[in-house]
Amino acid sequence: MSQHLRSLLLPELTALMGELGQPAFRARQLYAWLHKPARTYEEMTNLPRALRQTLAERYPLTPPEIVRKQVSKLDGTVKYLWRLSDGSCVETVLMRYSYGNTVCVSSEVGCPMGCVFCASTLGGLVRRLEPQEILDQVLFTQLDQGEPVSHVVLMGIGEPLDNFENVLRFLALVNSPEGMGLSMRHISLSTCGLVPKIDALAEKKLQLTLSVSLHAPTDEIRSRLMPVNRAYPLEQLMGACRRYFSATNRRISFEYAMIRGVNDSPDQARQLLALLKGLPAHVNLIPLNRVAESPLVPSTRPAVAAFQELLEAGGVPATVRRTLGGDIDASCGQLRRKYTQEHSI
């Protein structure tokens, strides 16, 4: 069992209070404070002082520290760089939509997947985040903004399914009715395509939205862009997606970064249609974010529009993701990369 109290579900916290000789209602009081979230035990004024002292000695709270905070003048997007208790840094992005506030969280410090268009992976994987470290990104963003969060996307730094057990616990925590009580239907999880973990997730039958980072309609192109495709090529990946839909009855969203001269031709749109045939799917076309270390450049607007038109004419719904926070390093991994280079971390 985790020794960080914010990683514990209410029944586990109730058991712990019993071990400390406390009545069960103390667990509910403590759980509410942990998800408020409290930074120190001294804030928990309805708990006995002796209990607060014991908890502080045995289970120190480790709230993240804001290292940098950037606010877009264009659309109000906020990007946080948090320093964790071990000095590692992760990014979180708050995006404002008409339907509410969405927080994009990181699941790992760095990323092992090696996708050539992503800044998150340039330094490799440092470590996987603990459940409370993922949850803290949501809670402390909400606290800093003074506004409720209505949606969460696991699309920040790291591959969520590479940190499977900790991500599952985070989902249980953020969904907990005694905590945030966030509906699973308001949560999206993005994966680059770890087939065994997609199957394992399907077994849980969670009602979240699965987003698959596809980015290419053929193995040849996808293997160049995403090394994971060499382990789990498209035939295996699409098989896992069909099994996932069969188990959950949830439509899958496919993310497709539009890269000029690489994956954005009309022929490649038709190849993508063939790949998705028979699968209830939605394609999210993403204007590529420039990464200084990468030679890849975004598709032109006409090319994106033509690609979208071909998909929709073929019966696959496709939207072009609205670019948010373009003036604040808001794409994944950029702010952390800049900070670590400046400080030689």
C-alpha cells in the first residue's frame, strides 16, 4: 500500500485510521481534506492535533511546487511546470472550452516511446509518476485557478499505459464520489498503441474515451515516426482497437498529426479510410507542433482541409483540433525541455 495518503482510496484510508485507533468518520474528514487539496496537516482543523502530528511524522504531504506558469494571451490556456518532491519536473495544461475546464496531465517524467515529432521523449524516461502525483496536477491546478475542472485528458508527458497500475489508481481516485467525483465519460486516455495494455484496459470496461495516437496509415510510415509500431504493427493495433470497442462499446478517437509531405496526401487519406473500415471511429487531425530538434513541419491548411474532406466523404467523422496556447510552449514537453536545458537537469 502506498505511503502517500493522497494515493489511498477511502476504504484504505479507513483501514489506516483503524490501525491508528481512530473512528471511521476521521477517514472521511481526512479524505475530504486531501482532495480539497490541503498542503499541510495544520489546515485540517477538524482533526485532533495529536492525529495531525502523527500523520505529519509518518505520512508527509508533498504538494507540487509551481516552477513556471505561462498564460496564453490568445485563449487563456495555462501551462504549469511543477517540481515534484524529488526535484523532477512535469507539465500540466489547463484548457478552457465552452463546456468547462479541461486539464491535460502527465503520467511519467519523460517518455520512453521515442516518437520523432514529440519533445516529451527527447530525454527518455526518467521515472513513472505515482498516483497522487498525477492527481495533484488536477487538484492543484484547480486550487491555483479557483475554478472547477470538468474534464481530464491523459495526454501530457509520458505514455499512460506504460504506467498502467498507477494510472488505473489515479482514475479510481479522480472518479471517487468522496473526492472530485469526475465521471469516467469526462476522461480521455491517449496511448501510442501498447497492444497488451489496450487489451488489459478493455477488461476493466471503463467508460472513458480511448484516444489512439495513430499518425500514419501504413506500417512503413508509422514505424519511421513511432518506434512502438515495430513491436505492435498496425494489424495488431487495429485488432486491439476492435476488441476494445467490442468490450466497452465506446467509440475510439484516433489522433493524427498532420506532417507536410509525410502523411498528408489524398492517397494517405484513402489508406486511412481503409484501415478504419468497419470500426466506429473519430479522427482528430492535429496541426503538428514544431519541435526545434525535429526537421518535421506542419501540413498546409489546404492539405489539412482536403484530408478532412476525404475522410468525412468516406464516412469517418474528422475534426481539426483547435490550436491552444501557441504563444506559451503549450505543446507536450516543450516547457520542461526548455527548463531542463536552462538548468542542465
